[in-house]
Amino acid sequence: MAFERFIQTGKSYKPKISIRANGQIGLNQGSIEKFKLNKYKYAVLFFDRETKRIGIKPTNTEEEGICKLQIRKSNAAISGKAFLDYYSIDYSKTKRYEAVWDEKEKMIICVIE
């Protein structure tokens, strides 16, 4: 096996979700790459009140409750203000959370508290 040169310095590839003070839900470059978000146009948001988990299900199907997934060069964002307000999730200051893929639910999951 040959060595592979690492040239992606300055970036974090650990998937993270940010709940931003402006009400956006952000996903870092690591999330975009690990969860192959470039293949999707939309996301559906879920919340588990009992376990304080947010679920983000990427999709290309327009359906009820759909959110536009805005993919940029180094991050992605979902307008989440209505979602955050509905579930009384604090976004007074930006907070970051680790993100994982839940194979059973087919969505990105993060625990917010």
C-alpha cells in the first residue's frame, strides 16, 4: 500500500452541526463530505423531545415540512428558526454539536443537551 499525501490542511473533517444565533442550522465541511450532502437539495427536520436529539434527513423529494439545503463551498445551512422556536431550542448564541449518521433512521443525528 502506498502513502497518500494529505493536503486538506486547515479544515476539520469531524462532522459537526451548529445551531447559530441567527436561527440557522449549519453543517460543516466534514458533514458535507461524510454524509454526501452534495447529492441532496432538501432536508427534513425532526426532534426527539425525550432524548433531546435533532434529526436531519437529506432528501431530493419535495414533501411537507421540507427545508432547502443550502450547500456552499465550505459549509451547508438550513433555515431552522421556525423549527427551533417550535421546540423551544435555545439559539441565543451559536453552539456546536457532534453529528453522526443513524443508519436505521437514515438521517444525521445530534444530541443538543
